[in-house]
Amino acid sequence: MEVVIVPDAKAGGELIAEAMAALLRRKPDALLGVATGSTPLPVYEALTAKVRSGAVDASRARICQLDEYVGLPAEHPESYRSVVLREVVRPLGLTEESFMGPDGTAEDVQGACESYDRALAGAGGVDLQLLGIGTDGHIGFNEPCSSLASRTRIKTLTQQTRVDNARFFDGDIDQVPHHVITQGIGTILEARHLVLLATGEGKADAVAQTVEGPVSALVPASALQLHPHATVVVDEAAASKLK
Ligand code: F6R
């Protein structure tokens, strides 16, 4: 695992956007796995700027989601489908055809999970998966105690994660769904390159446990230690508890 400490979130965004741009120059139809939440936004802004300036051509890029709320209508502004379309797909000049995600509105949720794993494999696998990290060490929505071999499946959000995410729902925790479909840890580990971005002091404990703690289902992000090509990009605040 490689750990890169950057001065701030903007620098982290620029660094990861450049890694994505380099990948797209090598492999124009690369499948980029994207995360939602606040942390990755500087990455998407920096990558969009590179596309608009002509520094990279992303017209053949493919985008896939990491997770999705269960039961939130697809057109809800906070469904992860809506967020990824708004923050990534459209700014990059792509269309919905180049984008895939799990169906959080499916009646057969288990079937939707299995079909998403098949779709990822059928697309040739994820080339670069961008990850955020929860304050409890989750990646995707693999909350603590998730199996390190897990596949895409339904999960129940912890109270802490629902509190953390209430800010996207007018601060009203009652509007935050209880369930999500998330790529499993085993699914995530199949991506060719994992890039985790963590910024801010609130992530410092989770980062320290991820990087310096034992590999443990109690800290799902620690599974990155098992991956042959994992990069953890942290700002100085998020790195503050590393030894
Ligand atoms: C969302 C996801 C989550 C977030 C994590 C951190 O797609 O994968 O693991 O990355 O909850 O969220 P922020 O960045 O908002 O602190």
C-alpha cells in the first residue's frame, strides 16, 4: 500500500485526477469506479477541468457506481445515480450509456446485486476505483464487520453513517434511507487500482487504523492492505494520527 500525504483536499483531487487522466491516455475506454459523498468532489472538479482544457480526452471513459440507496427513487437528487450523473458523468461530457450502477429500486434486491456484479465483470472489471472512507472505516457501505470476501449485496447503514449523511438530506436523519446496495469488499478488491482519498481530521483515526492497524473486518478499509495496487491519498489533517 502506498500512502501519499498532500497539503489539502484540492491537491489530493488534482493528484488523483491526474492518475485518472494518465489511465485514460493509456486506455481511453477505462472503467472508472466512482464514490459519492463530499471527499471525491475535488477529484471530479479537477478531472472535469482537464477534460475541458483538452489535457485529456474522456469521451470513451466508462463510469460505474460503488453503491446506491435502496428505495430512493432513481430521480431523487440524492440517489447516488443522480449524484454521479450530476457530479461526474455530465461534467465529463458523457451520456448515461457510459454509466452503470446497481438498481436500488429493484423489487428483487438480491437479483439486482448479483446482476451488478455480473455487469462489472462483463465490462472487463474496474480499472481504477476511487474510494472515500467513513469515520467508522467503511468503504463503499461495507460497515464494520463486513466480510472481507463479500460481494455486492444489501447492507444496513449504521446510525453513525446515517447521522454523517443527514447533511445531504436537509439535516434530517429520518430522510436518510436505512439500506443500501454496496459493492462488497471482495468486489472492490477486484479493481485493478484502488485509490482511497481521505481529508479532514474527522478521518484521522480511520486512516491510522486502515494503514497501520491489522487487516480486520472491524475496519473494512484495512482490506486495502491485501491489494497489490492500492494508493491512499490523505491530507495533513487526515494523516495526523499516522505514526
Ligand atoms: C459513498 C461511499 C462512502 C463514502 C464515505 C465518506 O459512495 O462510498 O464510503 O465515501 O461515507 O463520505 P464523505 O466523503 O462524505 O465523508
